Amino acid sequence: MYKKRKKPPELALLKSLNSRMELSDEMKLRDYNHKKGWEGERRFDDYLRNLAQNSIILNDLLLQSNQTTFQIDSLLIEGEALHLYEIKNYEGDFYYENDRFYKKNNKVEINNPITQLKRTDSLLRQLIHQLGYSIPIVPHVVFVNQKFTLYQAPLHLPIIYPTQLNRYVKSLEMNRTQVKKQHTTLAEKLIALHMNESSYRRISSYTYDELKKGILCDKCNSLIISAERSMIKCDACGYTESLDKAVLRSVEEFKLLFPERKITTKEIYDWCLISGEMRRIKRILDKHYRLIGVHQWAYYE
């Protein structure tokens, strides 16, 4: 497994906001869609896990070809080809008509994953060619949810259905060929080209003042926390952890929500909302972060 899948930062952001404010309907929908997508990708990873020993698997690649950015859910590199996967965790009944996808219950059109796959396939082919390789690419849309049904789909579509996944993976195991040096080199080049900057859109519909302050419980995400010396306890579920660990989690949450704000002792003290622990918070920040500047201009990185 050359590039593991990382949890999307927007999921953590929305989880935090959901505990600190009332989410709008739009934000709730985004939260739901991100969770479904993440669950589907992890489910597909489980299917491919046995292939990782003799194949190369790259997840969540954000690449650019001809000044166009595109994302790859999963890419399996084996001896004969590159297998490109667009993963969907759709649930319910859908139907295909005139090259379009619709929800069956309300006849609402949704984005065609085949169109999305074709775009990614084309851009990846161009990039592979620019890197000097000539390796066949086999594209697939993978539906991983067992509660998904698609009606009227032509047989020629590059689709792997939930009921086919086990057989598909077994066929790969039986027919795969040895990975060669050129495949390893290609994987390393693609990882080097991966764009590390955040690919999620900034959610701007919240401010610092409107969010509830306090340390979130690491178990139940509640804000009802009591401090007892060097430990904190969740009054909702009873979970306990060290104050140091809880403060460090809160700092990372603060950085995710407000990347433009400086990390200072006062900011984190106000954010954690633990009375009488400012000196303790300063010691934690001094130990784990680097202090920049002096006096009122000092902040941590």
C-alpha cells in the first residue's frame, strides 16, 4: 500500500462545528455526503487489502494535467495495467436513461459518475504520457453499498456492482502479474506530484464568536467537561483523559477551524474554557510548540 487514505479534513471540521453550533441544512447535507463517501472508500479499501502485498495501491491522489486539477479515489498498479476506480456509496434505487443517472423514487437527476470517470481517465492518460509511460488504464465506477440498485444500465458500462466485488477481487488475485521496477518508479512520481494543499472548500458560514467554547470529549464529542487537577472528565459519558492530551487536541481543532488566527496562550485558554488553568495551558504550549516573538506579539507554531 504505497499511499494510504487519509480522513478528509472537512469531515473533522464539520464534526467540530456540529458540536459547537446549529448546522444549516446545506452544511448537514455536506456532512452526510462526506461521511457516506468516506465510509464507501474505506469499504472498498477492505476489498483490496489482500492485493496490497503484490500490487501498488495509491489512494486520494490530487493531481494536475494540462493545468487541470483532478482527483483519483483509488489507483491499483499491477503488471499489466493501471486500474482506476471512482468509488460511490450510493444507497437506494436508481435508473439509467439517455446517458443520465436518476433517483428512482423522485426521478431527480444526479451527477453521472461515468462522466466523472471519463474526465479523470482522460486527464490521467495525458499525465502518464507526459511522464513517458505507455501503460493501459482500465477505468471502473465501483458501487460498494449492498443496498444499491441500478436499473436499465447497458452492459458495456465500466461498472462494478456490489454483488460483483468479491468475484472481481478474486479475478485480480488469480490473474495479476508481477510488479516491476517501472511500476514502482511511476508510483513514486505520482506521489511526488500529489498536491498536498487542502482540496476541500473553506466553509465560511461561521465565526469565532458564535461557536460554543470548551474541550470536546474525545469519545462522545460532548462539551460538558469537568477539570480535576491534571485530568478532565466528560460529564455526559464519563470518559477521562489527561488535560495535556485534551488541550493538544483542542489546539489542532482550533487550527483547523481558524487557520488565520494566531495560537496564543490567551486564545487557547479562551477556546478550552477551563477556569484557572492558563499557566498549565502555557506550559503545554511551551512543551509542544515553538514560541515565535516576545511579549504581546508572541505566538506558537
